[in-house]
Amino acid sequence: MKKTFSILSIFSILIFSNLTINSCGSREDTVSCFPNTPINVSLNLNLPAYYALNNINGWIYVNEQQSGTRGLIIVRTANGFKVYDRNAPHICPDNNTTLEVKDNIAIICPQDNTRWILSTGQPESGAKTSLPPKTYPSNYDAPSKTLTVYY
């Protein structure tokens, strides 16, 4: 009876430890508590709301339906577009972890002032981790000036 209880206790502790470690660990591109929601946005860059994306280094926030839990940051780069999720990739979502653009050159996490370069997503300062903001694939149709973001 004691042996069965010991084995059962050890087995329970191992399972609990494994769950705890995995829940606090990180995935390849974000912390494990990062919300995983579908992204499906189509933007007509001929519309005035998206005019900034017609110029290199232009950026906008997108808060439309199916643009994630906190929206997206879309930036026009010399090579196309970068689409970032506004959830901080390095800490679990909280009241003050929505990423913001600062001075048209950086992305900031207001909770801990971690900074990333807007045009590349590379960590700049204050980063406790080397995780860049989560990015999503996009497709740009130049003739119709339509940008589609999906995940």
C-alpha cells in the first residue's frame, strides 16, 4: 500500500511539475500564454485611412474584425510590409501590454519599456528576451493596391 501511494505521489508530482514548467515556458516566437486567434484582414490602400502605407516607413494600427485580440501594427518597408501583433510577445497579456509605436521609429511595450525597431522588429533596448513582436504573413496585390494579412 505504501509503495503504491509513493509511486502515485511521485507520478502526480511529475505531472504537476511538467504542467507548471510548460505553462510558464515559451514557444519559439512568443510566450506560451500568447493568444492564438485567426487573422484575416484585407486593406484597400486607395482608401484615405490607409494612405500612410503607400509610403516607405509609413505605418498604421488596424483594429478591424479578425485582426487579433488587440489589433495589428502594419509598416511599409523598402521590401514590402511588416505586420506585427499588438500583444507583447515576451510577457503574458495584461492591461498595459498592448504594443505602441513611438516616434515613428520604435515599437514599445508600455509595461516594461521594451523597444523594438519598427521597420525590422529587432530588439532595441530593455528587452529581457530576444523575442521580436509576432509577425504575420501578408500578400500585396500592386495593381489593385490591396494588402491581405492572414494567419
